[in-house]
Amino acid sequence: MASKTRARPDYVCTECGNEVVKWVGRCPECQAWGTVVERGTKQGVQFRAEPLTPTTKARPITDTPPREARHWPTTIGEFDRVLGGGIVPGAAILLSGEPGVGKSTLLIETASKVAATGAKVLYVSAEESVNQVRLRAERTNALHPTLYLAAESDLSTILGHVDEVEPALLIVDSVQTVASAEIDSLAGQPSQVREVASALVRLAKSRELPVIIVGHVTKDGQVAGPRLLEHLVDVVAHIEGDRQTALRFVRTLKNRFGPTDEIGCFEMQGDGMREVPDPSALFVSTREEPEAGTCVTIALEGRRALPVEIQALVASTHSPNPRRVVNGVESSRVAMLLAVLERRCEIPFVDYDVYVSTVGGVKLTEPASDLAIAIALASAHRKVPIDPRVAVFGEVSLVGEIRKVVSESQRVSEAKRLGFNQPIGSDAQKLSDAIASLGIEPPKK
């Protein structure tokens, strides 16, 4: 039944697809500047939905038989860890990451592992040709007769390939480059991304066909397109890494079938992505003699406790503005710890350039690394090396106290397993006491 005719919103945000009636400089939904453009006035008819008789009646939740999600292992242990044990039939998985980080390489290896079990896998590439994908598969030793390749960017043609091949796993690379002929816009626009993602999710649910979708990211590291894309899928996984290092981390931002605090560790090599089941030795130096200005902390990455070495260098300077250079840690936390060391522990840094870095290119953002940074700075200033068997963790407050951190028992167990016999945590109530227990004395007045 038709009601009154109304005018649709004339402006739309090109970043998130939010519709507004009048032009604004900043989108009220995604807070992006300069993304609201005029779409043109269109007239539409508002319809009122009529109730229909459902084909299946609703029943109490207690009468619904429990159905446990069946995880299908891909035989890639680190990827299965992130997904909660494997791929669930009918699941829609979104894998995002920066260009060149290894998304396509990881997925072609996943496709080959699944195809090695005899199941059919359809890999659809909307960005590369079949020959380009074949070269990557040959380089990573991922050639199997049950792995099918298709270079298509039209949604209807992709669905036709699915009907013809009848795969057990579908991989689409990527959702921003696939377009539907029913939508009058270019590929990558919010309307196209919504339509393509909705069609792939409907395909996954109706056929119990797991679908892995590759998603581009913006310069801020967010998934490009409307946020509806992340709401539609069941799993949102993100692969991150530094171009200067070969280490890659895969973590889940959303997972309906498993935990969201697991990470998978890989190493990018010439022949593909290789699993790193125990990355403990990647972030610690292998020197024989202890050096001043180094300290090991136990950091948590997901559910994993990893030892990370923090190095500090303190050099005297005559500049009125001493330099503060950091790599792998937050500059604001280093500035705060320098103030605490000078005020509470009487260790001055006003006439010194300070450099702080982590080993292996790992990034530390949790407060548990405060104690290790402070001890490394004190060790570098007083030129006193730390016992290599010591591992520290704890949050340092502005009054110089050491606070407890999450999963402290797990950090202690991991430190002892790796040979650190002297873990220092929140047992030391004050930062000055922890520094003194390691033989670092404040300067004499």
C-alpha cells in the first residue's frame, strides 16, 4: 500500500554511504571530512510492509536442538588458531590488510591446503589475471588439480562459476574490485560494496559454503567501504606487518565462532608464508655478554606471552632541546617515564639525548612494558648492565609505583619456561626499589 510521496536525501558520503538531506562538510556517521557529495534529487514512493504468514513457526529456545559449529581445519595451524579451530561451513570471513602485506599469498596457500584434501576450491581474482595467480601458486608450491582459478570482476559471472564448479571453499579477491550490473555505480563505491558483500553472504548461508573475502584498507588501517561490510560477515581478520621485516601477524577483530584475542604468526619468505609456532626468539638478542641499556619484558600478543627486548641509548648533548627518538614504543609513554625517573628516582635526563627501540620491529602499546623501558633507561644512564636472566613487566604510575598488569601469572610462567629465573612484576612496590634491586644506584649528589 502506497503512502505519501517524499524526497529522498540528496547527498551521500562516499566513505561510509551515509545519506543526509543537506550538504555538510563532515559526515556525521564516519566523521570524515569532504566526503559528502551531491547525488541528485530522486523521487520515491514509501511502501508499508504487509504481514505475511511465516513458513516455519517460532518455537521456544529450549526446544531448539543445540548445534555446535563444526570447524574445518585448513592444516595451517596459525591460521586455524586465529579462526578458532578452522573454517566453519557457511561462514563469511573478511581478511583485510595493507597492500603487499601478504593477503593473497596466505589465501592461495590456504586454498592449496584445502584442495590437497580432495575438496574443490574456487579462487576468484578480480585484480589479477589467471596467469599471475598461477605464477604465485607455482612459487608457493600451491598447484593442485582441484584448485580452480577465475579472473572475474562481475558478480553474476562469479555466481555462475560457483554453480558450475560447486566448490567447497570460495575465495574472492577482493570485494572492492567486484561490481554488480544491477547497481549504477563504479566498483568500490559503498553501494557496490554493500551489494556484493550481501550477495556473497547470502550465498554462504544458503549453500553452507564458506567464503573468504579480501578487503582493502584505508590509509588509517580501517577496512575500506561502509561499516556494514564488517557487520555482515562472521569473521573479520586483519593481517599486519612491517615492510622492513618479514614477520606478519594475523589477528581477529570479530569472530562469531571463536575467540577474538588469538593471533597467528607468520614469516614472509620467497616461497610463501611460513608459520612461526614459537616466535619467542625473534624479539630477543642472542649476545653472550650483557650490555647496559637492555631489558627484557614479557608482552602479551593475543593469548601469547612473548619476550621482547627493549634497548635504550643515552648520550650527553649540549643542545638546548635534547632529542627523544623512539621505535616500537609510544613516545608519550617514554616522555612520561623520563619525568618519573627524574622526579622519583633522581636520574636526570635533561642534558642527554634518549633513544628507545624494540628488537625485531615489534610494537608495544600495553602499559606492562613501562617497567622494562624505565629500567633500560636507568641502565643506559648509569652504564650498569642487567642480568640476562631478568625479565620485568609492570605499569609505572606518575608517583613511581608499580601496578599490577593483566595475566601476570601467565607472564611469570612464560618467563620461567624461557629461562628467565628472575621475573620482576608488581612485587616491587616502587620503581626506585626495582631499580635498586638490579644494582642500579642513583647518582650521588
